[in-house]
Amino acid sequence: MFWQTTRFRIDLTRPQVMGIVNVTPDSFSDGGLAADRTAAIRHCEQLLAEGADLLDIGGESTRPGSMPVSLDEELARVLPVLEAALTLGCPVSIDTNKPEVMRAVLARGADIVNDINALQAPGALDAVADHARCGVCLMHMRGDPATMQQRPHYDDVLHEVGEFLDERLRACRSRGVADERIVLDPGIGFGKSVAHNLDLLRRQSELLALGRPLLVGWSRKSTLGALTGRDVSQRQAASVAAALAALQSGARIVRVHDVAATVDALKVWAAAGLTRG
């Protein structure tokens, strides 16, 4: 199975590690660490040296309770880092839900649009459909970052997440976006309780019936803190364990902060013959 993106056709027979580059002052676990161009580019280079396969650059925090930033501010944060990252020889994803940002980054050569809102904003689907080859990640979120963790409720979280992702997948197909350009993300921590997130992990393989690869992000999430009692800065081991569990249940891409630890764990996992093709 492959993921077609602007410049790369990514082979998903081997699990892919997507390194997180937050060009923000307020992301939940690493806000401010790569908030300027020089620090962000240095972070991109470090993640690749540690074994990341892809980079995911975001200029707007989507942590619970966060508020949106202006279009101009997001572009000012993202574009200089994107321009440098495009020279590093790896697929580059932009984490945004703004159609204007999507068009701007795709015009500059970005490989992937990673949208927590699954291209629901007016003009977002157009931005991706108008591009010939870019990849896209469609994520499930209940509510918005400012309010999503206020008593989220589902009758059956796996069924409802699956229905939503299927509807967004069909919306993309209706606009001519080829399946090979699309991956799906169940949205761990986005409008979901601890119980919801764990149910999604246990039953994640059911989402494979949608026929598209899964990208999953457990890295440093609050559910891991609830399970371990660890502060966000101390969740590396739990994050790696969750990433491996997601991969064992059929995910093909894991989005992580701790690239080196995840890559090392995957080497052991692969040597033990546990990888899924």
C-alpha cells in the first residue's frame, strides 16, 4: 500500500514515523521549543537524524482549550520553515485547517495537508481537490479545540468515528481526490474521554474496513498521563508503547514527538517479526 503525495509515493509496507514540528508558543507539550525559524529548522534536521520518515509542521496549537490564530500569523510561522524543510529530502506535511494556508503551502510545494477538521471548512476540500497529487490526512474531531474536551459523549465511539471518516472519504472521492492520496486519523484526544481513546485503540483494526491507511497520534496525550500519572514531559515510554500498540492494530503511520525512542522501539519490534505488512 502506498500514500501518494506531491513529491513522494510513500511505501506503507514499512511503518512510517512522522516527526512533529510545532512552530507555536503554546502547544501542549513543546510550545515555544521551535517557535522561531532557526529553532524550527534545527528541530526538523534533528528529527530526520533520529530517523523520522516525514515531518509535520504546524503553526497553530490544537491543544484542548486553545484558541485559533489569525491567518497572517499562521502563514508567518509556517512558510519560512516549510521552505527550508522542502530542501531536506523528505515528505513535508502541514498541519492546518485553514483553506488559505492549504493553498499557500501547496503552491510552495508541500507534500501533505494534515487537517484536524477533515476538510470541512468552506474551501478546504477545493484546495486539496484542485491540486493534482498532494496527500491528505482526514482526522476525526468532535467539536473544536476550545471546547472539545467538555464532556464528550458517544453512544459507540468506534462506529461514530468510522461513519464520519467514511463520509469525509466519500466527499473527497466525489471531488476526484484519488484514494491513494488519502489517509485517515481517528483523532485520539480530540473530543474524546480517556475511555473513548482506549476503546478506539482496542478496536482500531475495525477502521481498516474503510480501505485506507491509518495515521495515529498518541504522543504525550493526556490519556497517557491519566494512565501513568506522569506529567506531559515524562510520557515518552507511554507514548512509545501506545505507538507500537497502534501499529500492531493496523496503523501505518505514527505521529510522534519522541522520534529516536520510537524508531529504536520499531527496530526491536521489526527484529522480532511483529510488523504488519
